[in-house]
Amino acid sequence: MDTFLLNIRDNSEWLYSIIVEYKWFYYDLWSFVFLWIGGIFFALLSAFNTKNKWLKLLLILAIFAFIENSISMKTLKLFQSERLLGIFNDIATGMIGGYIIYWFLKWKYTKTRSKWLALFISSITVSFLWVGFYGYRYSIAFFNSPYINWWALTAWSASGMTMIFVFNYLKDKINYLWGVIITWGIYISLLFAVEYIAYHLISLREVTEGTTPLFFDIIHGSKIMHVYYTTAPLYFIGLFVLLRFLFKKSIDDSKDAASITNVH
């Protein structure tokens, strides 16, 4: 059991990087995860018109906080004061995420703006997870940063937003399948061009050990990177479609619940 927890901890160590700290209050990269969990689970509870949403969200966040603080240690010493404060911070951050979605669902422009929220969350989520777990390091120091690589995160987030925007336009004009195929084709073409320019013209190179080119002496990286780079649009588009459905259902169910309340 200890070996299993240590393996998880080692692979998620980057999430424990503290961004802001003041006395007992702090934000680390896990805080963004809990903000996401709070928002998405509140939307999920709203989509199925669940009663006592806030209480159930609090319970869900408490379970996640317990698990997160458990894997951060070799042994489960959860009741030390610093651990209790960490759990409180995680739960509070998650509740803030739920509150943001709560107000978004009440906003009069929610129906027309929900696709943009889904686009933003999808692109940031996929980029955050990929960049954080891969651990980019570049040959030019300016493009490196502590905690999480700012350049890779920015580039992938912007790329993800663009891919989703193109897909959303094409699936409305043609259909879902061709929307995915054409978006992937455009992405691959631009990826080859950008990778060639970065590697051969300005010598911006990813320097993780064991990097090899995918082909034509471009896209240098590990096998995991090669798989991700060639299939990236599927992750951005897939999450966008799921969140778009979730937000739409949340909005419709919220309006139905409000209508029933007004009738009574």
C-alpha cells in the first residue's frame, strides 16, 4: 500500500508547488484542481436536479481532500494541524468553484455564453494536466519557469481554444465527424510548421532526457509526447463536448426547477 501511495505521490509532486502562502493560508497547484472539482461537480449535481446540492458538494470535496492529503504522505497522519489546514483550504477552494458555477447558471446570458465557458475550461484543463505531468524543460532559459512551464501552458491553452473554436464552427456547418477530421488536419499541418521553425530556425528545443524525433526531424520528445501531439485535438474536443452537454443540461434543469417553484 505504501509503495502504491508513493508512486502516486511522486507522479503528482508538481501539484504540491505552493504559489501563494501567508500564515495559515496558501494556494498550491492542487488548489486549481479543487476549484475545478467544485465547479464541475456543482454543475453535475445541478444537471440532475439533485437536492441538498451544497451539502453533497461539501461531502464530495471532503472525500477528495482526504485522498489528496493521504497520498501526499508515506503514512496517513491526517490529524496534524498543518494537514487539517490543508484539508480546509482544499474544501474552501472547491466551494468557491461551486459558487462560481452557481452564479453562472443564474446569469441571464448563461445560455448564450455557456459554450465559451466550456471552451475555456476544456482548453485550460487539458493543457494544465498535460504540461504539469510531462514537465517541460526548454533549451532557452526564458521559456522555463518553476511550478509549471508557463510557455507550454500558454501555447497549449491558446491552441486548445483555437481547435475547439474551429471544431464548434465546423460541426454546426457540416457535422461532428467532419468537424473533428478537418480540425485535426489543420492542427497537424500547423504543428509540423511550428515545430520545424522552433527546432531548426530558433533552436527552441525540449530537453527532457531520451527525446527522439517523431519523423522528418521534428516533434522531438518521448513516446508519450508523440502520442499526445498526434491526438491532442481529441482530448480538447472530447472534454468540450462533455462540458457543453453538462452545462446545457444544468441550465435546462435549473429553469425547469424554477418554473415548478413559480407554479407552486
